[in-house]
Amino acid sequence: MKRGYLELLVFTLSSLLIAFVVGYLLYYEFAPESKDPHIEIVKVSQAESSRPDQRALTFVARNSGEVSVASAMIEFSAQLPDGKEVTRTVTFAFLPKGSERKGRVQLPLDVVESTIKYTVVSFILP
């Protein structure tokens, strides 16, 4: 009689373990995932400019998403003291998942520093 309870206990635990593993595998097979890259600018700093009338900024673009990017376009914008907006665009040809790329952009020297903004405008998947 004792053997029957042990067999039933082992069968129950084995069935639960198998059901858990199969459920786990099915969930991760069919669960909706974010297939978009996550491109962000993680570091912006001043750099020495080759032109005296320009301000140079270096930056690091990071793709922490789940897919690589064939092309990414990043736009920098700032306002001049007279209120006009200046924009510059930097394009990276390839940004693999989990990688970082350094870039550089030149802005006019007289831009108001507190108005400098940067956004990822677009990306193209391979």
C-alpha cells in the first residue's frame, strides 16, 4: 500500500514538472516581444571644433533593443539667440543590438546651450 502512494507522488510531481516546462517553453515561443530597437543618446559632451564659428558635440548612441538597425537617423536641434531653430542630422549606417556608436555634430557657436535637444528621428531594420 505504501508503494502505491509513493508511485502516485512521483507521478504527480513528474507531471507537474513536465507541465511547467512545456508551459514555460510555449509562453516564450508565443509571447509578444518588442521587436523594435531601443536607440538612445547616453552621453553628450563638448569637443574641440575645427571651425572657430562652430560648437562641436560628441555623443554616444546606444541600441539596447532586441534587433539590429541598418540605419539610424538622429537629429540635433537648438535655438539661436534670435529665436531661430537650427537642426543637424547624423546618420549611422549600422547599429547592432547591444552596441554603442560614437558620433559628432557641429552647431553654430552662438546657440543657446540650454535649448540643445536630440531625438532619434527614424531607423531602418535590416
